[in-house]
Amino acid sequence: MLKELKNILDGDYCIGCGSCTLFNENLQIKLTSDGKYKLNVTNPIEKEVENEILSVCPFSNASKNETEIGELLFSKNNHYNELTGYYLNLYAGSVLKGDFRKNGSSGGMVSWIISKLLEENEIDRVIHVKESNDNGNVMFEYNISSTIDEIKRGAKSKYYPIEMSKVLSFVENNPGRYAIVGVPCFIKSLRNLSLKKTNIQKRLKYMIGLVCGHLKSTYYTEMIKLQTPIEELEKINFRYKLPNKNANDYAVKLEGKTNSESIESVIPVNELYGTNWGTGFFKYNACDFCDDVFGETADIVVGDAWLPEFINDDKGTNIVIVRNELINNMIKKGINDQSLDLKVMSPNEIIKSQTGGIRHKREGLSQRLYNKISNRQWVPKKRVEPKETSRAEVYNLREKINNECTPVLKDAIEKNDFSIFTETFKSLEYQLNLISSPVNQMFNASKVIEFVQDNQNIFIWGSGISGQVILYNLHKAGLKVSGFIDSNAKLVGKKVNGLNVYSIEEALTMNNLKVLISPIDYYKQISMTLNENGYKEDIDYIDPYFR
């Protein structure tokens, strides 16, 4: 086997997309014991076939990257931004007419676009992810729709592993005009496949991309199920909208059976453990080596508009990046006839809607590449430079959590005890929340350590997240803290992280009190209180942050 192909498979960089399976019948995509799809080579293959695999693999150095593909397809009449890629127009909004928005995870734009392409006879069929017909072996899979009703049944986000080998085989053997919906790395692989196979290029007329943080394994679903009374899971809706809630306060709806009785369970996502996307439970390793958030090789990309002006709308709102001229005209027509309610956005606004994902896939990727190279491990070439970053601790802890979560959940499932999982990761997730906090980036470690190390009676003013971040950093440096000071009467007399919480009045009676003021926005008010009681700035108390 060629060294690079071996590196991809052994290094767990295969995303299991299935594009490579069109080159040889001995190439199959299989679901692994860890609940992720991966290429399985059943018999020895020729070197020529291995080179073909590498030419379409989204994590191979032999395939074209997103910038190169974008330049080939979209550079003539499009604007360009380093993060969004090429674009004709940028929007945020939703579908007004029909039930697309109601049935979608967000603003309903994906279903509207593919339905419109079908309605206007631009395509014959749509390839997208729907509930599986596989008798319960998998819950979702790529399937083909040829009517608008079928398209609507495939609406909603599915946080579940999928692969394309079966539908790509269908496309290759069945002439027609297709549109396909996929995550960035899948669309990238299809663009590279189109350069190798004329039939695929001619038949895949439109590629609709989805803004993507990462793919989940089947164990993400198992984790959610284990938090319900359901024994046999039959259906799951990962994005069940809750009326009168913020767009990101959705629920997960599960349907199944326990003791042969049908059960339906609707649980708000903020009441489910492990659903915080930033923690990264049950993520494909390959996703941590992708630098494309906005599906830069797709004709149009749709995602959630995680922006303050839209977050309060419980019906959901999309961001839309348009690169294809025909789809661009279709959207303009939809705006004019009031089928769509879309607002023109700037590149910065689109980028702001996905700040966390971009940081993880760009700055975080720099750190992960640096780690691998430092350990003399192979990495795919990416569009960011390997380097150590100021948030290295965050990215390294996320990787540790993701690497350890699957075997722990397997144990919890076997013993039917979800507390095994929560108890294992509770402290790690708490640590991740602290070091991921913006306060942690502002913390002036050298100033604080210099102030603290010569004093014994150190107190942190404020026992909230900011105070806990300061405490974490001091403990990490091997320094002791005597307690917290807090104006919240409900906290006074209790313990936070093992330290007593004192009232302001109690604290001011103590001798040789040295204070770190943790509330960022109330430094002036607190310092005035301390000044009035004879305390001096930089001698008795300090501002522990870079300002």
C-alpha cells in the first residue's frame, strides 16, 4: 500500500465519504466498532487504484484543496474572502412561503433550494440524508428523492455518521441530473471525483453545502438515548424546535419502545449532558484536520445564523453563501416574490455567525498540526501553518476528551449506568469550560503570580466563572487562595471549589487582606469600596487582567 494512503487510514484521517469506492469493487465503506464509517480494502489493489483513491480523498495531499477548486469553479464572477471562500451574495434569513421553515432545523433554506431546482426542471433527483430503510442497522443514510414531498421528509439536521458509496454507484449507473446536499469535506471529495469521472461531473449538476462543525459517530445518539427511559430507539429528531425559546434552545425528540410500549421523549438540549458542540464528544478525528467551515467548493452553502439579531427567533434563521449564478437568480426571484425573507450580509457578519467553529478549524488546527509534527507523525497539508497557540490547553483537552469518550460510553451502555460517563468527564468538561472562557485569555498570569506569591491571605472577589478561572490558574501555578468574597447573600457561608465564600463585611475585618478583583465589568466600583476602607491599588488589591 502507498505510504500516504496507509498514513490516512492508520492515522484515522479517513472520513468515510465513499467517493473512492467508484474506482474498485474491493473498496468498501464499513461502519467501525466505534460507530464511524471508514474505508475497508477487502483485497489487495493495484498502485494505480491507490493513486485514484488519493486523488479524491479530502484528506490526501494529492487531491486539490478548497482554494484550488474554488478558483477553478467560482473565481470569474465572484468576490473572495479567505474564510468564506468565493461568493456572489451573502444573506441571512428564512423561507416565508410553505412549510419549509417549520419542517427544517433552522430557516428552511436547504429544502427550499433543492425543491426549487426540482420544480423548475433543473434537476431530476436530489441526493440527501433521510431516515434509513436498513431495518434498524443504521438510523440515517444517503437516499434519493424525486418529488418535493420526498424532499421534505429529508429535512432537518442529522448528527449521525453517513457515507455516499451506494448513492454514488446509483448516479454512475443511472443517467440524470442530480443535486446533492453534503458537508464540506464530502463536497470537496465530489469535486475531485468529478475531475476524474466524466459521468459524475455531468450528472451532479448542483452541490449544496452545509456549514459544518464536525461529524458525530453513532455513539452521540447512544449517549442521548441513555439519558431517556427508551430501550429500543426508533426515531430521533436532533433539532426539535421549542416555541418561545431562543433558536439555540432547541430540544431532541426521541421515539421508541420500552417493554414493548411506545414512548416519546422530548428533552431540551441544555438538559442533556454531552451536547455542547464545543466539547466535541464522539467526533471523527478527521474533522479536527479540516479547515473548511463554509463549504468553499459548494454552489451554495447554508448554515445557522448564530447572531444576536436572529437568536431570539424560535423558528430559526439561516446564513446563505451563494456562488452559483442560476441559484443566485433563483434566490433573487424568491426575495422579489416574497417567498424568501433574506437580508444582505457582509463577510464579517457571516464569519461572526460561526466564530467558535472558525477558531477551532483554523487556530485550533494550527495547534493540532504542530502537536502531530512535533511527535513526528504524518499530517495532511492544510491551508494553515503548524504552530503553538495561546489556546493550546483548550485544543489539547478537547482532543483528550474525544479520544477517551467512546470506550467510557461503551462501558456505561453495558452496565446501563449513564453516571459512569458523566462522572468520568464532569471534571474535565468543567476544566474545559474554564480555560475556554474569554476571561482566561485576559488573565495576566505573570502580574497575578508576582502579587500572590509574597502574600498569604489571598482572596478572590467574586466566586462566579471569572473567580473560578483565576482560582484554576493559581492552583495550576501551585499557589494557595484563602477564600472568595461575594456580594451575593445566597452564596455567603457556602463553599465554591472547596473554598469558603465570605461577605464583603466579613472580609473587610480581616487583617492583611490581599484581593484579586474578578468581575471584569465592576472593577471600578469594587476598587472604590476597597479604597474607602483604606486599601491601596497594586499593594492590597489588583486588576488581574490584561486590559
